[in-house]
Amino acid sequence: MDYFWTLEIPTTATEAEPYFKDSLLPPGRITEVRVIFIPGSSGTAKCRIKHNERVIYPTNPDEWYSGDDIMIEFADNYPLPDAQNKIILEGYNDSIKYLHRVFVGLTVKPLSDVLYPTFFS
């Protein structure tokens, strides 16, 4: 299942007090991650992804993704073991004039696909 969010980061969001949006995801594994910075943010918009309260992307918990007109995309195999997994998207904005949008997408394979993959159809 693919999940997509738009993170509209206001100018008031700071690294110490980031803007956030959360969602509950079912058990499974995150197999793909996409973070898209549209043209215009000039690297002033920052974003990271948490599972519960733990930073999972970027994998260095002290870092944030940023960019301008770039898509960060990669495969992963991160487990979501709980019946309800809280995913938190956090962002802050170094711009004092404009809010910025970051698009985030996650692909989650259900546990049934992970435990019993289909090799033949």
C-alpha cells in the first residue's frame, strides 16, 4: 500500500519546535521511501520521518533531509511490528517569508506479503 502526505511547513516552524503531521500505519515493512522538495525552497525546508518517537529517516537522527527541486528515493526494509504504527512527519523552515511544501511517500508491504511472498502468479 502506498501512503502520501503533503507537509506544509510554515515560517514559524523551527528545528526546536517543528511542524508535524502524524498517521497510523498497519503492521508490515516500509519498502520504499520518497521525499520530494519542489522548486523554490532553496534548501530552507527540512524534513524527517519518525516511527513513534524514533527518527528513522534520515538514519542519522541528528540530520534532516533538505533540497530544492529534488526527489530523495530509496528502498528499505524497515519493520512496522505494531497493530497501529505511528508515523510522524516533521519539518521546519529556515525561510522567514514563505511556507514550503514537502511531499512524502511511503510504500508499506503488509505482513502477509512479507511472511508469505508470492513468487508465481
